[in-house]
Amino acid sequence: AARLCSGAGGQAEAAGGDGAMLRHLARKLRASGPVTVAEYMREALTNPGQGYYTRRGGVGESGDFITSPEISQVFGELIGIWYISEWMAMGKPNTFQLVELGPGRGTLTEDILRVFKQLTSVLSKCDVSVHLVEVSPKLSEIQAVMLTGGKVQPNPQNELAYMKGISKTGIPISWYRDIQDVPPGYSFYLAHEFFDALPIHKFQRTEKGWREVLVDIDPEVPDQLRFVLSPSRTPATQNFIQPEESRDHVEVCPEAGVIVQRLASRIEKDGGAALVADYGHDGTKTDTFRGFRNHKLHDVLSAPGTADLTADVDFSYLRKMAQGKTATLGPIKQREFLKNMGIDLRLQVLLQNSGDTATREQLLHSYDMLMNPEKMGDCFNFFALLPHHRLVHPDKKDKPESKSPLPPVAGFNELLLK
Ligand code: SAH
């Protein structure tokens, strides 16, 4: 099963694990008091020794949750076509970097690179490189095997990258821990199910004003965690709650905000575009923090480090954090985006080319997973950052000086490849 949208229901499963992370957290909480949900989430997911992504990795059928690129190759292929179509619309610059944040098993990049390879004649004069931002040593190893056959150089000298290699299709690939380490330059960014894994702060409106939700040790039950409210306002309640906020419970992901600011500044300065795909809302939802383990909902406070923790992405916050440096498009539902990108036609071609019934059934099943509004079609969204000049101003549409207006951005409109 895919990670369902928040509120989709299901019984949370509590489970064991070896307890090392819980003991570490319990010691810390006893020594210095409750921590923010953001700090808890960061420890549980990316602690260098015991974090969930660091140790377990989680993505894929044998893991804890499955993602669109793992369901069907068509997903990554259509995203590859999105980048080519934007590259063409932006005047075919002679070099670009494909920068993926949180590449999981590397499947999405692999599918995109296959499209680039198939379109060699179109891309022939373009110098393409791939840059992967990944904190998990375990997942970067899996990505290296998937993309390069495992032929990589660790810790190359005089570089910010921690690993380098060449893709099976001949494209240089570098790995980094932070987006800031990726060299500047014209870049297409991709973040698929990345922002939902970043730490959130949680806030609750009370009679005495806003309070932050914290994680503490339960004094009654040894090594059991519980949520408490901060006794007074915290720096985060002051910084992150808007005066006009009407909800009673709010989640904010400042790290997502910082990354979007960086992406927007880089695109404004060096050109390119960013495509963000994730489950989320436009500043309307409240409590979406949840855990997944073995494809089932998991109690977020139970056995930290053994389950994936996630929260819906607030696209209205991402839009605000782009601070007008770039234009933004979306969020648009996954099924609309993929339809605009031509998924139906691609499915027909694959069905025609597949001889056996099992493959045809698999193709139809994965199409249904991606597109069905009750499955991933409605709750996953696409959102893009683009240079302002990429979008033709509606007022200028009919003016004589814009005789050949730029094509509409694919996915958010129908794909028109010339
Ligand atoms: N994009 C993939 C994987 C999604 S899971 C897919 O859709 O299949 C989230 C990914 O983000 C994992 O690769 C995880 O290791 C990585 N990740 C989580 N927190 C990160 C951080 N702070 N910096 C960089 N990568 C991170």
C-alpha cells in the first residue's frame, strides 16, 4: 500500500523494534525535558546512528511504504518528459543539472535517465549531470547500485560531494548531504515525497493562547513517550503562527520553508525549474502527523526509529516561502497532472506492446493506483517553481510584441511538444 492521505483512517499499529532509539530519547528527555515534535522527528528519521532513514530506508514493496515511481515506470518517464519540455520551452540551454532531493531507491532518476537516453537526438548537444541530495548512507548505496551498477568513488577530493559515479547511460552523478553543497548552475530540481519527511512543529490553540506540542516521557509508564503542551509560548509559537490563523491546530515545517527559499533563489539567479510532488493541502488541514511501518499506520510515539514518520505538505506555506522570487504553479492533483502529461496514450502504447496477460494486468493495476481518486490520484499533488519570465502574463497574450508566446507549462496544462 501507498502512504495514504491523512484522515484516510486505519488502525495504528504499535510495535517493538530493538528499542535503542527509544532508550536514547528517554535519557535525553529525562536529562533536559520535553523536545519539540520537530526535534523528535529529526532524531527518529535521520539520527546518524539510529534514524529510520539512516538504518531502515523503508521505501519499496519490501519496506514500509511504496511510492509512485516504485509502482510504475510510466510515472518517472512522464516526469522526464516534463523536464525535456521545460528545457525546450526555455530555449534549450546547452547545459543543465538534474537535482533530486531524497531520491529513495533511485528509481525515479533511473526512469528519467532512460527518457533522456531515448531522446538523445534532442539532447545531443546538451551537457547533463545528475546531483542527488541524500542523507541516508543506506539509501545512497542502493541508489548507487541502481544507477551506476555500484561503480562509485567515495569521498572524491576537493569536492563537496560525498560520492561520485557515472550512470549506466553515461551521465555523471554526484551525491550530497545538503542542497547548499550542490554547485550553482542552470538546474531542474525534483522533490518527490521528500518534503513530507522533513520535521514539523505542531501548535495547539488554548484558552491562554497558542502552545507548542512537545514530546515528553510518560512519568507513569517507563520508556513510554507522550505529547504535552508547552506551559507558555515558545519561540516557535511566536515565529510561525500567523495572526490571522483560524485553525485550532497547526503544523509548520520550517526546514521545508528554508529549502524552498534556497530553490527559489537558485532558480531566480541561475535559471531552471523545480517540481515538487507530495501529499498535502493548501493551508487547510490540522493534525496530519502519522507513522507507517510494514505498509500499516503506526503510532508516531511508539518504537521511534523503526517507522516512517510523515506529515502532509502545506503548499500554501511553500508558495509563501518562495517569496515572489519565482512564479509558482499548483498544487494540482496527481491524476490531472499525469493526464495532462499523456499517461493514457503511454498506457495504450505499453498495452499494445505487451504480449502476456500478466503484464497487461500489472499495467492496468499500476495505472489505477496512480490515477484513481480513492488511491493516489487525488491526494498527491504537483507544484512547480518557475522563473517569472517563463509564464506569459495574461495581459500580454494578445499584444503584438508576443507573437510567439511561450508554450504553456506541461502537466499544469496539456503537453504540447513541437
Ligand atoms: N523520492 C523517493 C523517496 C521518498 S522517501 C520516492 O518517491 O520513492 C524520502 C527520501 O528523503 C529518502 O531518500 C530519505 O532518505 C530522504 N531524506 C529524508 N530526510 C532528508 C534530509 N533532511 N535531507 C536529505 N534527504 C532526506
